[in-house]
Amino acid sequence: MIQTEILNLITKKTLGLTLVLSVAAIAFAQEKQQISGKIVDAQNNPVPYASISFSNKTVKENAALFSDATLTDDKGSFTINLIPGNYEITIDAVDFKKLVVTKSIGKNPNLGNIKIESEQQVTNAKTKDIEGVTLTSTAKPYKVELDKRTYDVSADITTKGGNLQDVLQNVPSVSVETDGTVSMRGNSNVRFLINGKPSSMLGIDDNANALQSIPADQIEKIEVITNPSSKFESAGTAGILNIILKKTKKTGFNGSVEGTLGYLPTTRLNTNLSWRKGNLTYYLNGGGSYNEGKFTSRNDYALNTNVVSPVAGTLLNSHQESETNNYNKSYNVNTGLSYDITPKTTISSSIMLRGSNSNNESNTDYDENIYNGNTSVLQQTNRNSDGKGENLSFQADAGLDHKIDDKGQLISFSASFQTSNNDSSSDIKETTSNNATSNDISVQNSKNRTILLKTDYELPIGEKSKLEAGARFDANKNDYDYEVTRSINGGTAAILPMYTSVTSYDEKISAAYTQFKSKINDKLSYQLGLRVENTNIDLSFDRADGLNKQVPKDYTNVFPTVFLSYDISKNNQFLLNYTERIRRPRSFFLIPFMSLNNNRNLFEGNPDLNPSLVHSYEFGYSLQKNKFSITPTLYYRNTVDDIKMYQERTLDANNNTVITTKPINLGTEQTYGLDLNASVDITKWWKVMGNLDLFGYKTDGKYQGIDYTGDGFSSRVRLTNTFRPDKNTSFQIQSFFRGGQKTASNEQKAMYAVSLGANRTIWKGNGTLSFNVQDIFNTRARETAFTTETYTNSSYMQMMPRTFTVSLSYRFKQGEKVESQKRKKDINNNDNGGDDQMPPM
């Protein structure tokens, strides 16, 4: 479809100053009038998101100054402000013949229904379905908007046959650590949403595993929101990642199926089905998978004997080698429908179900040098663990959207119920070089129940302003039950009180927001917002050794947001914004709970942990052309009561050295940098997309004598090259680099990885054959070192070695597309905050 420009400024050097002033006088002398109308097909059905351009024919010179363009809404209607006169109107819509008509726009502001003909009516042949070649289209995979960036998953060849975690590894400004932790611009406090809502599909405090169970084939796009507006919940100091799952965009019955095989052994089958007729839309996405994984780690510990005088039994140094093999089975179903009760009222509902079953086999070898009073004695230990886990998550959503009038006044209501149950167990056998044996059995059950209620209201004020308001209530309850028993040398098993506990975590968040957006002129836009949230937490912890904790927390926060934009010209603008956000400790961080998967390295919660507050500033520039786009963004974040991980060296009952890690509040942290996104079509067959994040950091704070103060400068780079030798074949190479970071006590080494993908469209556009290799050089691994005056602890972790997959997808019974990929414009042509493009939270 031919793209029409909204505004085309034409300057003719031969015009004299008198002519220019005359035209300007005409422009100021005439007042613009609001014009409305509706685009329909031959059967009077509305045509949504059609492009309409108005070319003024009354003014002979500089007519472009009086021309404009707009899009129809989802009901085919449009409004636009124009100076009275004769106009040539050009209408473009997907699967419809281009229409050019001439109309006189004067006293009558309503143009009525304008009919356009489908290409099928004109040519007596069905328009070729463009979805069959989506991966080879010229659409850019990465779209930059005011406060968010939208990543089109269909354009990512290297993740075909993969999962959500694979997709996130390729999203600009997003990083996935080797342990599965997701971060944005180096901050791991990311808030995940699915279709604009928190989701039970992401499990309880275990996002890393849940991300692997959502197939890439079911994801339409990912929205990266670095500075959310007041309309969104304030959680997530790094920002929000909104995962948009696929829904129908076609009439009739349509579907696709995709199968995947790979190594490490991977099999996956997914299907996407949809049915749309009249006022009813129904969709069903589902699938199942089996995959194997391998996690390897090394750990080296060394005591500083120049500071610590060892006594008999003291661990001087140790080396640990560990390998864990995972065997996972999972399935998921996502189904929903929407129905237009009236032209102004729509109801919707959806259900999500996810289940998984996993087995983990882990083998760890320890070489430990222990001081015996005169010298060191080598003790070798083998620790073998067999773990099993089952998870079942369910989510039900319902919503109602009502258009109060034809001027843009809207109100919506939504409710969500979520539940997730997780049962796991581990059988751990440990044998030392002196033939001493122990057998630990741990059993854990965790349950989550969440209720979400919210409402949103929009009120246009005049032609350039809008007031928005809403309220939200979240109730989240987590229950944990953990028990560990131990038997020594084949004896009777007894409960280990220190590792046996029952926990209840109850969190309620009540919120209200309001924001006002407007334009001072045609170039300067602003949005001011305020959100108030009250958080109430009740934590009850009972451990078998007699430790009991009752931790009530109640606090109220006010979060202001400011967004400014200045349009130099179309797709050429400056952006400035400020937000305040909060990092509430995850429930697992607050519970003084200790697991026993690795008795040399333990994690302990901290009930005294407080939330962190972050003040975030961004100043950006965006220039988007047909073959080139660049968006540099300067950012600064100041975090108060920053949450860091503290390590402590202790001795267990057998005088073994144990490294215990727990979260703490530590002073302040400042991060600043340049986040640069760019894309360029070098030729018709070669496209390049890059993301460069150059950042500095400064941490201030001490805890228990350990100095965390430090500053430095580092970088993250991601580069994607896409090659298209012919219309049916594409190749893609993606590379990633993350520079090292260092503070007084922590050091993280640099890391890089390269992935390759290729696909071929077959079966007349109805099928796609894909192949990809993740981490070609097997280099995606994390190396860190934690140093204190008394000891040094270094670690190496690799979540997954090199893998490859082959996928085959087939699309069938595809009807005509009824919605274009163009987005609906805000009534004021103001996207500040990105709120009109995504369900708000």
C-alpha cells in the first residue's frame, strides 16, 4: 500500500517575499473547521484504519500548507480540522482499491459515508495474503514511539521455534543473564505484563523458568516501556515489558501450526486459530513442548590468611564443579473472545492455562583444602541431586469497554483472577572422601492467588486536550510450605529445623491516578500525571527451630510523571520526560527462608528490607525515515535505598564454610548513559539494526564492613544484520556484547554471543521453513568475583550451551485482512506516554 505523508512542506526558492506574506495572511484569516465522515465498503461495513489525505485545490501556491491527513478509527470514522475549500481526497486501505475523489468542504462539516471497493470486486480475484511473507516484508522490526519501543517478533528469524526468553535476548535495551534474569539498561527490576496485565503464566517469583514455557510463535510483539506514565502501575524501576500475544486480524476462520525439532533435544508443537464474523471474534492459541537443558557452574573460594588466622577445621580454599541437566515438559492454552453488544459497547473475556513438569539431575564435586592445625588436608565431596517439579497456572479475565459519546469519551472496566500452584521435591545425596554419607530430602509447595480490579475513564476537552483518570486494586496472596529431612550414614531421617518453615505472604495495593494531556500549539505537547498507591503487606513466617516473624508493612507513595515532546516535522521530534517509580521487594526477598539445594551457597530473605525509590529522567530525539531511523536517548536514574546482594561467610554445625547471600538496602545508586537505537536499509536485500548503550554507574554505601562504593563506565551493544537474497529467503546474524563492571567488592567480566537464523517461504506463501543456531561460539556465560578483606569468591555460570532448531510452519484458510498494521492516532495526535496504544495498568 502506498504510504501517504501527513504533511509535506514544499519550499520554492522562486517565490517572492510578497507572495509568501499573502499566503500566510490567507492562512491566518481563515479558521479551520472540524470535518467528519466515514469510510465504508460496498456493503456499508466500516473500513478501519484507512489512510485519508486531503489536498487543497483552492490555494494555487503553497497548497501543501493547507493540506492534511488522518486515519479512520476502528469503526471507520474520522475527524479532521481543515480550512474551507476544494479538496482532492485520496483514500488508501489494505485489500481495497485506491480511491481519489474531489469534494468542496464548506458549511456542511459531515461528508457522510464514502464507499471504496475491495480489490477482489475490481479484479474478480482474491488479493494475495501478505501474511504468508511477513518475514520478508519491508516493515521495520523495531518501532520507536514516545515512551516505548515496539519489537515485532515476526521479523526475528533467530528465535523461530524458540520461547519468550530467546526473544527477549534480541530485544534492544533488554538483556537476559545466564541465570535467566531479565534486565533493562542493566536494571533487573523489570515488571512483566501479558496483554497489558500481570499474568499467572509467569509463575510465582520464578520468571526465568516461566519465560521458557511461552512459545515465540504465540507472541505478536513486545513493548519496551522505559518510563511508564501515571496510567501504569508504579512497580518496576527498570520499566515495563508488555508481551502482546497473537489475536485474529482476519475475517472467517484462519489458523497456523508450527512444529520444531532441535538440539539440545527440543520438540515443540504450537497452533494459532481464530474465527471472526460480524460482531464476534474468537481466538485459540495452544501448544506443548519437551526440551532438555544443561546448566554448568564453577565456584572458587579462597580465604585471606593474612587477615584471618585459621584454626583447625577452617576451609582455606575450595573448587566446585557443577552440572545440572533439566528435562521439561510443558503445555499452554490461551483462548478468548470479544463481542460488540452495540456499536459503542464491547465485552471481552479470556482464559489462560499453563502447566509444566520438570526433572533436574545435578552433580557437584568439591575439592576443599581444610586446615588441620599444621597444614591443609584435601577433602573431596560429591553431591548428587534428583529434583522434580510440577506447576499449574490459571488465569481468567473479563472486560467491558463503553464509548459514552462520539467525541471520544470512554470508560472501561476489567477484572482478573489468577492462581498458580507449584510442587517440587529434591533427593540430595552427599558423600565425602572419608566415606561419610548424608541424604537430604526437601519438599516444597507454593501457592499464589491474585485478584485484580480496575477502571479507566477518558474525557476529551476541546480539540487538543484530554483528561484521564482511573483506579485499581490488587490482592496478592502467596503461601509457602518447605520441609527438609536428613539421614546420616543410612540412619533414621530427621527434620532439619533450620530449613523447615511455613510462610504466608499477603499483599494488597490500592491505586488511583489522573493525568492531563494537551498541546500548546501544533508542535509542543505535554502530559502531566499523578498516581497514588497504598501498599499493605502482612508476612507470617514460622520455622521449626522456633524462629517466628510477623512483619506488617504499610506505606503510601505519590508518583508524579511529566512528558514533553516537540515536533520539528513529521517523524522528527525531541522528547523529555520524568517519572518516579518503586521497587517493592519480591515476596521471596522478605521471607527468612533458606533452601538446601546447595549447602555451600545459601540464599536467605530479609524481613527488614524496604522498597527502593527511583527518580528517572530521559531526553531523546527521534528521526524516522523510510530507509533510516535513529533514536538517541540520554537517561539518568537516581535510586534511593537501592537493593543489593550481600554475601557473608559463616560456619555450619560441621564447621563447613558456607556463603550466605541475602538482599539488603544499600545507600544510593546513580546510573546514566546514552541508549542509541538505529536502523538502516543499506540495500534492498541488506538491512541493519543496532542498539548501543553506553552507561556510567556510581554506588555509595557500606554494609557490615563491606564497601560497595564504586563507579565506572561500561557498554552494551546489539547488532542485527538481515539479508534477503530473494523474495522467499532471509538470513539473519545477531551479535551481542556486554562490557565488564567493577565496584569495590564486585567485578563482572565482559560477555559476548553470536546467533544465526535463516528461513524460506514455501508452499506459495503458506509455509515457512526456519533454522537457527543460538550462541554459535558457546560464549554466553557469566563470570563474577566478590572480594572482601577476609575472602574472595569467584563464580562462572552458563545457563544453556550452544543450541540449534529447525521449524516448519503452515498457514491455512486465511480470509481477507480487515485491519492494517497502522496504529490508531490519539485524538490530539499526541502519543505521550504511549497510553492509547496499550491496555493501561
